[in-house]
Amino acid sequence: MAHTLLSIQVIPKTQAGENSYDYVDRAIEVIQASGVKYEVHPLETTMEGELSELLEVVRQMHEALVEKGSPSIISQIKIAHSPTGISMDGLTEKYR
């Protein structure tokens, strides 16, 4: 069982004030390629795994957005960590 949940909202600055959706899509592509379990929500994406693994995905997301042309990125991150294990399903099963 995973020990960490990490939710992230990326807020990329764009070159000429264009819509940032393409940048957010690129960030989600990085998550998809990582192989970690994740869920996309309207205002953030939650990933499940080990802390070091998830922080590495965050680093890769930022690098990908810079490569795409974003001059700067702000990310809002929430981390839930439990040595005994934690999962998205375990926290939300009573609502499904």
C-alpha cells in the first residue's frame, strides 16, 4: 500500500497571456507517463505513491512546463502521508 497522497494544482504563466489549458494538459501527460495512480479533478490532480516518487513527478511536471515555454509556474501542493498506508479509495469509499 502507498504511503503518500499528493494533490497538485499547477498555475503556469503563459508567454503571451494565452489560455493555460494546454500547459495543464502537458502537466497531466507527465503524470500519466509516470505510471503512478492518479485522479484528475476540476481544480487539482491527486497522485498516490511514495513521497520521493511523487515529488520527482512534480519536478518533471515543472521541467516539462518550462520546456513548453512557461516562464514561471506556481504549484499548490497538499500532501497526506501515513507510515501505515493511505489510499484515495480508502479515503473516499464511503462516498461512492
